[in-house]
Amino acid sequence: MNLSGALVSRFAIDFILILLFLWWCARKKRRRRRFLNRKVFFLVAFLFFSVYILIPRLFGPFFPRIRYLPQLIEAHKLRLYYTGWATVIPGKRASRVTIEREIVVAARKYGLHPALAKAVVKVESGFNQFALSPTGGCGLMQLLPSTYYSLREGNPFGARSNLLAGTKYLRQLYQRYGGNCRLALAAYNAGPSNVKKYKGVPPIAERYVKEVLKFYKMYKKAS
């Protein structure tokens, strides 16, 4: 799995922060040379390399979820930060009415039918603003951190920003596949590489596509 530049830069920042923390601990104990030496530096570097690159590369083909380990770690960090703010500031947690209103705004901005965006939210997260999947999908529309960073929409667990990013990405896929809704949804769920590999809807996305289209018809009929 290829990591985006934004995600790699955040891993680098984490690495630097841990080294600074170790340096601070050493300074506090007045044993800087003993505490922060080459062995500690290389141990931290090896742990980062193993978790973010080596383990996903080696075991990813056998255990698919392990491929998403870096995404999952980043997603947990993001949720810890933004959920913390939502606890302190109640207004950060959107109501169902607010979410549905923001769905309409985001869908219209990117030229999608609101019922389609609402159906994706229903299947992806069940309208749970702080949902987090085992593979690292964040928020209402369950975007991976690397995808979210590439869309540059801010808080991945904010109702408005998440919906704007998700509908923007779905619109890009819709245009990429020439208006084919099934392929766009399949790519949204399983990734464009799998759609290309199977030259259509991949088996792992068939149920997802059926569920979204079922709710899409239902919401469209009710609107």
C-alpha cells in the first residue's frame, strides 16, 4: 500500500516528537548521554520502520487488514484529538438534523444527488460522526487518513468537513468512471486499484454497492 506524502510527513513528525520527549526525559534526569544515545535512536527508528513499512509490506498479502495498520494508527490519533475537543466543546458533536442538512449542502456543492450521499453515509457509518473502522476509515463517510489529507478539508471527524471531503472524492470517482454509479461506489469502498484489477465491481464490494443503491432508491423516493 502506498502512503501519501502527507501521511509520511506526519509519521516523521511523530518520530521527531518521540526523540524530543526522550531528550527531555534525559535532561530532566541529567543523564542525557546515557539515556539518548545511538542505540535508543536506532531502536525508535526501527520500531517506526517496522510498524509503518516493514510489517504492512511483509504480512499485508496474507492478512489484508495489516496493510492498513499505518492508516489505523493515524486515524486513532485523529479521533483522540478531535473527540477530545468534542467532549470539551459540545457544539462539535453534530445532531442528526445537522448532519442531514450538511449532506444536502455538500452534495449540491459537488453536483451529487443528496440521496446518494446520504445512502453512502448510512452504509459507511450509520450517521456516526466519530465512527472509526478497523482499517482506519474516519467519520461519517469513512475516508482513510491518506485520502482525507489529499482532499485538504480539515477535521476528518467534523460533520461538515468530512461530508465535503467524502462527496468531493465520490464526485471525482463518478467522473473518473464516466458516470457509472456502481463503479464509483465500488472504487469508493474497495479502491480504484481493485476496480481496475477486476475490470468491474470487485467481489468484496458487491454487497456494499447493493446496500448503497438500495438506500439511495429509498431516500430518493422519500425526497
